[in-house]
Amino acid sequence: MTILTQEHRHFPLRLVLYDEDETLGLRIAVQVEEDPRCELIALCTTLGDLNFILNRVTVDVLLLHLTPN
């Protein structure tokens, strides 16, 4: 049996970013778009948008930036 690691992938990691205050997500989005191993699917700022995306697209990575109360 062969175990595939990240370096064996021939397709990008599909990412969704969720950022409540819209600051960190924009900076991460720029870095993600420059990385050939990654494909940014969406940058969401509301839970409604996030649920919409996750119900329709399979993602490899979900990055959350939550604002502390």
C-alpha cells in the first residue's frame, strides 16, 4: 500500500478562508493565490456565505479567523 504525502499531490489544496473582521483573510488570500500548491475557493465574512460554500464545494482546508469576544 502506498501512502501519499503532500509532496505527492498533483493537484492544489482547495482552501476556504473565513474571517469575521475581514483583515487577516485578505492578507492570507494574497499569499494563498501566490502558492501553486493551493487554490483559494472563497473568502467568506459571514456564516451564511461559509455554509453556502461548504454545502456545495469539497475543500481540503478551512482556515478560520474568529474575533474574540
